[in-house]
Amino acid sequence: MIPTVFADVGAVIGFVQAVGWQVPGFTIADYLPQLRRLHDRMARNGPFTAYSHRFLLQGHAPE
């Protein structure tokens, strides 16, 4: 698995907005309570690390 380290909640928000398929329908307003809890946790414990799998799909035209 590949780690992604987020230094603050703003970075988490930017990431989730950039890769919309990770959290479909994400809005800050809808997730504000969770974002506040994450902010508080990061203030106490430091950066947040998320782990994900990545893969590459390649296609080709039949001959």
C-alpha cells in the first residue's frame, strides 16, 4: 500500500476534491463535523497518514 501524509485538514480537503471518486458527493458543509474532529486529532497527534492501493490498467486495440 502507498502512504499519503496530510499535514493539515486543508490538504485532506484539497485531495478529496481533486479525486472526487474517493468520496462521491463530498462537500465541506456535509463533512464539517468529521473535518473538525480530524483537525483536532491532527492538532494533538500530528500529520494524518492514509494508505491506498494503486494500479494501472492498460488497453490495446485488437489486431
